[in-house]
Amino acid sequence: MTEALRELREQMEARYNVTRTEPVELGRVRDYLLAMDEPAEIGFGDVVPPLFMLTLARTRRPQPSKGTAVKAGDEYEFRAPVRVGDTITVTQRLADIQVKEGKNGPMYLVIAEGTFRNQRGEIVCMQRVKSFRWGQ
Amino acid sequence: MPAFDAIKVGDELPPLAKGPVTRQHLVEWCAAENDYYYLHYDERVAERMQLPGTPIQGTYKMALMGQLVARWLGGSGGRLATFNVSYRGLSLEGDTLTCKGRVVRCSRDVDEGKVELELWCENADGVRSAIGNATVAFPA
């Protein structure tokens, strides 16, 4: 393992090996719907759009990191409906870092996985996020 | 609003056009997804990264592709079960995006009917900047 890869792994473990709990807030769901140009006709207890899950456990402010990153892909499996007022706990972990040789040095495909559980402990969603990073 | 039995392989979803996507949309999406990565609203950052403009968030394109499926489903009782997106290229502020999809497989078992969809998001020039697939489950 190169020094650059070791550093990246440490950085990504600090970023992804975390558990965050947050409520599904009505205002946040309305913001999501309005950003999609959908009528924000939703109330407490209503089912939220499945992809609203992408907004949970985010860090709001950019996290400092070396190099450049772009998203490569996102994968979701939705197992049960999520409603406004639920509390979701997202457990993320760094799943893999694959090294690919690019024209200007190594490029890394970083894969992280997330498990979303509601307040009853039921898994409602599984997530895999992939990003390319280089210039580490 | 398709009933499961009426869905056939090759059916196309009504396209969803969005745009031109303005700075307003990009900032609203930062709020919606709770991620204010400055690349998406500060062209100085985009210039430093040698990009030709301010890029539209990949997750926004993913959400639009989800909206395409949700509008097609309407109140049919179908439920989004899986959703995968791969980001293939840039879309820039000012671009008009069109999300499209079609049915690639239908199957049925004891518990539910399943429809597999191929999805993509095109920039105004027709380039597919995001591609993906989804599975929708219908109650038997």
C-alpha cells in the first residue's frame, strides 16, 4: 500500500465510518419537494419520496480533503416506507478503495455503504455511494 | 398511472424536462440535499478546476430521474424498490435536462409483480450525462 493510499484510507474512514441519527423533518421534506418543482403538499406522518434518503446524514459544509473528487454513482435499495416524523439512524462504513491507473497518476474509486434504520430498528434503506478521487 | 398488467417491455416513460437549470436551482438543491459544496454555486471554484462552467449536482439529476419514475407510477400502487445511477458526464448551469426511461423487463411471482426500468438523463445536446436503472414492485 502506497503512502498516498494509506492517507486516503485514513481520511475516508474518518469520513464514512460514522453513525448519525436525525429526524425526518417536515420542513426538510418540503424543501426537497420544492427544489424538485413538486407541490409541497405533505404533512406529518405522510410517506416521503424514497430518494429523500439521499439528504440524510449529510454534512452540510464541505469536508476538507486533499485532491479532487467527483461522484461516480449511487445505489439504493428501499425496503420500507419512511414517513415525516420518523427518526432515521444511518450507519455508514468505508467498503472499498480501488486503485486505477490514470494518465496523470493513480485514481481511486471510493465505495461507502450506508444502512438506514427507523426508530423501531427496521432497515428501511441500503445505500452505496461511489466517488472518484485523484491528486491525493 | 399504469396498472401492472398493462405494462409491457419497451413502454417508454413520459419524458421529464427541467430547465434551463439556473443558479437558483443549484442553490435550492444544496439546501434540499443538505450539502453546500461550493463548486455548484461559485464559478471561481469551477474555473480553478478547469471546468467550462458551474456543474449541476449529480444527485439533482438522480432525484429528477426518481421524479420521472414517481410521476409515471402516480397512484398505481407501484413502489420503488431499487434505484441505481452512474454519473457519466458534466451538466452545466444553464443546461436543460431531460430524463427518460423505458421498461426492459416485467416479471411476476407469488407476492408481487416486478418491473425493471432503464433510465437516463440527457443534456440539451442529447449526451447522456447520467444513466441508471430501477426496479418497481407492484402488489400481486
